[in-house]
Amino acid sequence: MSTQTTLTQFIIEQQRNVPEATGDFTLLLNDIAAACKRIAHTVNRGSITGMLGSADTENVQGETQKQLDIITNDIMVEALEWTGHLAGMVSEEVDDPISIPEQYPKGKYLALFDPLDGSSNIDVNLTVGTIFSILCGQEGTDAKLEDFLQEGVKQVCAGFVLYGPSTMMILTTGQGVNGFTLDQDVGEFVLTHQDMKIPEDTQEFSINMSNQRFWESPVQQYIDECMQGEDGPRNKNFNMRWVASMVAEVYRILTRGGIFMYPLDKRDPNKPGKLRLMYEANPMGFIIEQAGGACSTGRERILEISPNDIHQRVPVILGSKNEVDRVVSYHQ
Ligand code: P6P
């Protein structure tokens, strides 16, 4: 009987294609996988252990934190800070960069993460996930804030773990996108979706329609044309999905195509979009592009944005390449 390829085996085999690889990166990915297994277990038992509901605190985004936002953040930090692979971390749930405690060695990588994306869904038992991005820092030094402010094209790795009907890790290291499903019986992520590719066309869009009055005209035009269906300029009918969990939307798009949009919103000029560049848009953009899709603000490629803040927000339009290109053309 052929045993399935585990995440560890897959990473080591990919590492062999990288002559200068030291094995550090492989160990870091294993540490992230171990943290996410712990998060999967914690999230799965949320209502049993009384961890659902609000923590009655706010994060730097001004959003009310769920208890599990804080708990999962602590799991990620505690699982990674001792490993000796990191020079620092950034989390959606923590205002400033997280330093590596003095008693631990510092490594060369920087980890940026949203520990529990879509947590507004946690109390209603819908899919949520962890999103992570890995950059290179200054080996052995305490990372400063500016060390994190790198364009998305500088990422060495991006991934997300989906806590849904099954727990899955979707990963890219710049050599395509692969999906691993957690085999609960053995506690290993095993390769189940090799070399994922996004269809270039789609008939499915994802957007929060309740914000329609705040969109700019190119987005209004695009959605209006989709809504006109086969009688309109697109000559085909569209379907809509909105899970309010980016990890779920992106995974669906990886499996069957689609376009996801959280566009520029005229409500608050200080918040050009809702989603955060460094630990949501950039990692998802890297994955989407590696699977043959596109990821834009409507005016520029997300991965080429020069960051000015670790928590900055951007408009996000990602998914099937031909649809994203169409929306971008409407912005020109
Ligand atoms: P809304 C979750 O809070 C999130 O950051 C993304 O995962 C999701 O796509 C979006 O916000 C949902 O936003 O405004 O529809 O609740």
C-alpha cells in the first residue's frame, strides 16, 4: 500500500531543489504546522471549553477580539519564539512587532500571521483559519519594525490552514501551490491536492453586497454587469458566495475558480480596504499567483506594494486571472 506524502517529506524533497538550503526553513514550517494542529484542536473544542465569545478587548485594528483570537495568537507565539529560526514576528492581534525573548537564539526568518482569520464566524461554527507569511530578516538580530516592511514579492513562503470540515494546510514556497489534509488518526498533514491551479475564467463572485453604496464606480460596474447575467454584457449568468472568511473564499477559488473582492470603501479614507496587507493580502496574493491567478488593488499588483505600516489595509481583488484583469481594466 503506498503511504501518502507527509508535509515534512514534501518540504524536505522540495528543499533538495534549493542548494543553499540549511534545513532551517523545513524545521520552521514543521513548527508552524505543529502550532496549527494545536489551534485546530483548540478551535474544535471552543464551545466545550467555554472559549467562544468576546474577550471584551480591542486589537490595533479597533476590532473587538474574540477569546480565541488571543488564545490562538498565544499558541502561535509560544510555538515559534523558542525555535531559533526567527528574528521576530508580527501578528494581527499585537500592535507592535513581537521580539524573540532573550533566552532564545534568533534566526534569520520573520513570521507574520493572522492567527484566526474569520473569527467573527467562530461563534456560528463556520470555517476559520490561520494565515502566515515568511520573509527573510537580519540573521541573529532582534528584528526592527522596518525589517518587516518588505514587498510581497520578497516572501519566501506563504500558507494558510483551514479549520473546516477537514483541517487543511495550503502552502507555497514559490514552486507552485500544494494542499495537505490533516490525517487526525496519525496527526500528520498529508499531500492531497498537488499543484493546485485556478481556472482563468469563472462565473462566481464573492463580495459583501451590503457595502455596495461605498464602492468606487469600476467595482459598481463590474458587479452590475455580473448581476445582469446572460441578458447583459457578460452573456453569462453568475453565482455569488460570501462566507465572510477569507481563508474559505480563497480555498474555494483554488479548487474551482472565482473572484474575491474586498474593494476600496469610501466610508473611511484612513481605511482604504478592510484586509491587511502584510498578513492577509500578501500571503494570499502569493498563493493565488503561484496557482495561476491574479491579485490586485484594482490599480496595482498587491505583491509590489511598498508597505508603510505592518497593519496597513489595502483593497483586495483576487482570483481567476481573466476576471481580475477585467476589473483592473475598469479602473484604468
Ligand atoms: P465582512 C474576517 O473578519 C475578514 O477579515 C476576512 O476573512 C473576510 O473576508 C472579511 O473580513 C469579512 O468582512 O465585512 O463581510 O464581515
